[in-house]
Amino acid sequence: MPQSTAAPDPSASQPAPRPAPFARLRSQVQACLQHFRQGPATPPAAYTLEKELKAAFDEAARALLEHEFNRLEPDGRAQADPKVRYQRQTYRVNKKTKAEVATSFGAITLRSFLYLAREDGEPGLHPLHMRLGVVAGSATAVLAERAARWAVDHSQREVRQWREAEHGLHWSNDRLRRVVREFRRTAVAFREEAQVQRLLQWLGEAQRSRGRYRPVLAQGRDGVLVPIRGDGYQEASTATVSVYDRRGRRLGTVYLGQMPEAHQASLTAALTALVTEVLRRWEGPLPRLVYVTDKGQAQDDYYRRVLRRQRHPRQPGQRLAWEWVLDFFHVCGYLAKLREALFGAGGCRWYERMRHWLRHRAQGAAQVLRSAMQHLHRRRLSKAAEGQFWEAYGYLRRHSRWMDYARYRRQGLPIGSGVTEAACKTVFAQRLKRSGMRWDKGSGQVIVDLRALHLSGVWQEVVRKDLQARALPERVSSQPQARRSGRKAA
């Protein structure tokens, strides 16, 4: 059984030796079982036994973690590494300090050496904290990951209550924000790579699938209003990239989100980089490329300035043929405006027939417009109804080139932007638009990035890559310096 290695304080009276964690655990478990066996088996007794056993095992695990982590560095400064190097900066050993580190079993006291930077004014570092993956100096990697995962769906008040109930930790809002923000900062760097791998996996499945259509890589983007502290509601933006197999079934979707920003530049850059990297690394036949959105300034600008000019990343001379599909259900909203202007509360049969034409007939938009004009000539409309008619009619006429739904369906292309519309709800509304909530753009972006990781199904992959890629301090050898000093003395 591992014994405690904490050095005794000679100035203090020596307390009675405490039993090792395994011995304490054994005695506590035996006491719990004996108490349970002395009475009848009832629901309250079983509930109490389970709670007591969990508390006993958690306390034993907490003590073992504290013992194991504290033994990684020597007690004396003379035995510690005199210097370490981290990110091209040299640090010298100073003194041992203690800090409270939260774990999934409760708080532990971690004693580690503080190393000071060679240059004045630079912050010091704790190499032991970095080797153990301690996040923001106050939480282990496991607990930080759990806190971030809870923050995806719950408010910070709910997360704090959960930590107190499950782990006995009393955190302030500031401490919780620091841990979640630091977890997001390191994890989000691996988001693109994880999403690229996931999309490539789905493209491979789509290529191997059976059906009469070519696989489809579809992207979309949309906006959603979110409450900003001090500035009312502003438009945030979200984007999706989906893969469809040869039967037209959606295999999966990855998500992006950006808090309100001028011209949505960050989302445009992230979406373009993601799709470009997927096409660069995809070695199979080029899938059909589809851009499914409703109409909007950001959607129009992205198609005209980026997609229409985009070149194949592996074949620079080949231009990518993106098919812009205007969301069918968004168009049906304007068709409903035509019905209301022409027939008032009636016209339901005409609306259903026009909707069918628009979806199934070649040049369906032109036939809908022709039928609407014929009914207009037979009726006298009020000024308001006439204005509504020409607004809807003009919309359908201007954008009819992106309404060839009969051909889209023959090719197995998606005709609705429901995936992107749902992303506005799942990425933003469900978490950021609860009653009374107001957000800073920075703190809101932390939650949006975490939700995008979770909804894309790449959370565990990102966490694994983050832990594996963390740079660690290296010991600075004193031998080359000794040789130089020896030469100088000679």
C-alpha cells in the first residue's frame, strides 16, 4: 500500500500517524456494509449505502491523487531542476508553493516549485502544473473538460450548483469562467482538423454507399439575433457543412458559429478554410457541391465573392462548380404572400397546386408567375394587397434561376436549408436566448465554440488532440555551460 511521503514539520508536535488511503477505504467500506447488514433491506437503506460508498471511494481517490501528484517533485530545492526551458524562454527555480487544485474527486493541495523567468516582468510558471495538465492553475484536465461540457447546455449558476453537489467544490463565477475559457482556448485550435477528419470519413462512407446519385457536400449559412449586453439584439452567424450519400440521406453535419461581427469575416474565413481543406485532402471523385441558403446580404456576398471564384485546391486550373439552391421553404413564404394578396383568406387550393408545380415541374417558378399574373388581371386589389403582390412577384422573378427544384431533386440535391435553420436554434437560441440573458461577445463566443464542438461530434477527438499536443517544459542541462566556462578559465 502506498504511504504518505509528506515531510514532517519538526517545529510542530507530531500527530498520530494516519492510515494509508487503501487502509482507510477498507475500514470505511467495512463500516458501511456492517451498518447496512444490521437492518432490513429498504429503499432508504440502499440509498444511504450507495451514497456512503461513493463518498468513501471518492475520498480515497482524492487522497491517492494528492499523494501521487506531490511525489513527482523532490522536497528540497537542491534536488530540483535548477533551470527549465519553455517556449524559448529560460526559467530558474525559486521556491515551493502550494495551490488548491480541483479534481473530479474533490480539492487537493498541490505543492510545486515556482520557476521565475530570466527577464524581469515576465510571469513565472509551475512545470508540475503543466505536466499534470492543470487548467488555469486550478483544475485538472478531467474536471475542466466536465465543466466545459456542462457549460455547453447549462448556465454558470447551474454548473456551480452541480460542482458543489457532485464534487464538493465551491467555485466563484470568475473561477468557473477562467477554467472554461482556458479549456476552450486550447481545444478550439484543433476544431478544424477534427471537423475535416469527420467530413472525410462521411465522404468515404458516401462514396461506398449504393444509390443513383453522386455524393453531395453541402454548406449553408444563416443569421440569428442574440441579446448583447448594452447593445440590444445583434445578428450572429452560423454555418453548416453536411455530407449526403448516394441515396440522398444526410450522413452528418459539422457546425460553426460566430458572435455578431461586421461583415461576418471570421465565419467566412473559418468556413472557407474548412471546405478547402476537405477538398484538398479528399482523394476520391469530386462530390456535387451545393450551397443551400435563403436570401440575405451575407449569403449573397459569400457566394459571389468566394464560392463562384473558388478553384480546386488540388487542381488550380479547375474552377469548383458550386450549385446555389435557394431554400424551397423560404420561397414558399413568398408564394404564400402571393396567395394572400390575390385571394385574401382563401386560395388554399391554388397555393397547394403552385407549391407542387414549383417543386416538381421544369421551369416551375415561371409557371407559378404566369398563373399569378393571370389571376391578377381578373381581380381588383387594394393598394396594400397590390404592393404585397408585386413584392412577392419581384422576389420570385429575380431569383428564379436558383429555384430549379425539379432538377435538384433528380440529382439528389437537398432543396431545403433546414439543417442550417436548425443550427440557429441549437448553436445559439437554446443556450444564449434564455429568459433574462445578456452576453458579452467574448464570453458568448466561448460558449458558441464549445457548442459547435459538441454538436459536430468531435468533442472527444479535440480533447485528445489537445492533451497530446501540449508543450512541456524541458530541463536545461548545465554541461555545455561548464565546458564554456572551463575553456574561458584555460
